[in-house]
Amino acid sequence: MAVRTIDWEDDRILLLDQTLLPTEEKYLRIDSIDVLAEAIQSLRVRGAPAIGVAAALGAALAGVLSRAGSREAFDLDVRNAMDVLRATRPTAVNLFWALNRMKTILLTNPLDSVPDLRKKLIAEALTILDEDRRICRRIGRNGANLLQDPISVLTHCNAGALATADYGTALAVVYTAHEQGKQVKVFADETRPLLQGARLTAWELQKSKIDVTVICDNMAASVMKSGLVDCVIVGADRIAANGDVANKIGTYGLALLARAHEIPFYVAAPLSTIDMSILHGDQIPIEIRAAQEITHGFGKQTVPEGVAVYNPAFDVTPHTLVSAIITEAGVIRAPFQEGFHHVLPSS
Ligand code: MRU
């Protein structure tokens, strides 16, 4: 993959600052938990799987930075860092999933010395990173089987290389189909208000020489009606036990449009995005972001001073509108809860 989104180098976290794309490619060397928390909150690193990897590396970084002499003090340093990271963004469950895995390392090795545990935290974070790479490839292979040749895919936000440690979830399907020699065309929704589709999806697909056309979000209905879209593929931030899907705001509208135009609506996500503790989508916490993102998008004021703004970052698509969920363990169709039980080891 041509894009290195997140990595671990010389005991520090390396991040491509996505707020500067598509005009500037700049890497940040993260050497403090507060800087990492800010990077997650301000979407320098974003996308559910990448947020999970960032949090895991963050817990490892907390171990590296800790000067504690005793296990008790060391554990406290790492736990405090994990609390800071846990409070950054509420919707993507991968963040909490990854931090729980890191916490398990602390809990299951009570007799380890500080240096030994430090090594184990780094090893676990790198395992999470490496697993994400392999999962993307499997999602890609499973999803590509669903795509005819030629195919025109509409996607929303960015569920690609920039949202994972490898080549994405929704876009993994596109990349794999392209590798298989299929003729793939992508319509990328611009994705207001932060333009992840225009800035990020278009950037990485262009880099990979995949045919991509950006449309404003309000053009999707018309593009579908014109017969230009064969299927919709999006990622997910959290999937409830019944198959309801939280993803970037606007996804629900797209699912309704896809149903109205009899176009398949696919969700591509790792199993770590499924949250069996949440029964229905309306229990998923939805992040509300600053009004500024709408009133002063990318620097220019576009809303009169003092006007109220509502800025939820995600919405929930009911499972009834989802044709299939593409995971690393296979393609799951309704009834989703039953399908999840077959592939999730502990459910
Ligand atoms: O606010 P963002 O940019 O983090 O939102 C990202 C999305 O909604 C993605 O579609 C989702 O995280 C899946 S990424 C594989």
C-alpha cells in the first residue's frame, strides 16, 4: 500500500496528519499522550480501525514514557493514559476494544517487572496493528467477490488506507477488485462538514490510480437515479448486535436512497467494530462535534454569527437497509445477530 497512515518507530508513534491532506503530506512523531489525544480528537488520525490502533500504540507509548520504579506506579501511569485516550471520541468502538486489550496485558501479567511489561505492551500494540493489516486484506477478498465486472461503487467518508493500518475496509473491497483486474469506478461523496470523501478518499484512490469522481453529498440521489451506481459500500464505527450500523453522518440517507433505487448497500468492517453489548443502534453514543466545523469550515465563515448549529458526526442506519456486512470472517446477511454469533468467538 502506498500510504503509511500509522506506525511505530523508535518507540514513538508515527502519524500522517490527515487534517493537512490533500495538499500536504506531513508525518507527526507523537511523543506524548496529550498530543496523541489531540490528534485523535481533531481527526489528524481518524477512521475506526486507525483510532483503535492509535489508542493501542498510545498505551504502549505510556509504558515507554513512564519513569515509575514500581509495578503499581507503572500501571497507574498506563491506566491514566488510557483514561485520557478513552475520552477522545465516543462512537468508534474500536477505540475501547483496543484499550481493553491493552488493559488485559496489565491484568494478566501481575508478576512481571516494569521492563518486561513495557515490552509486552509494545508487543500487544504491534499485534493489533499487524492484525488490522491482515484483516483489511481479508475484508477486501471477501467483499470483492460481491462485485461484478465492470462495477461502479458509491462510498461515503473515508474507509480506506487512511482509516486503517493497511488499505481500508470499504476501500479494501475496491482495491482488491481492482487488483483482480476488474474495472472499478468510484463515486466519492464529498462528506460534509469535514470532507473526508473529497480530501481523503479521492486522494488515496488517485494515488492508487483508481477511477474516482467526487460528488457533493446532495448529488447522490440524482447520480443513482441516472443509473451510474451499482452498489454502495461504506465503513462502520460501531455495529449493534441487531446489525444497526453507526457510520459517518449521511450514511443513513445513502442507505435510504440505495433502497429506493434498488441498489445493494454494503457495510465493510472488522469484527472488532461489532458491539454485542449494544442491542440496538439507538443505544450507540453519537459524537456531537463543534459548531465551528459547520460555521467556519476550512477557515471561511459560511453561517451568520449567532445562528444555531447541530453537528452530529455519525448517524445510525437500521439493519433493515443493510444488504450485507463484509467482515474478515465472511459476508454476513440478515438475520445479523445470528450471523454475528457464528463468527464472534465469545458471543
Ligand atoms: O470522523 P471520522 O473521519 O473518524 O469518521 C470515519 C468514518 O465514519 C468511517 O466510515 C468509519 O470509521 C470506518 S473506517 C474503516
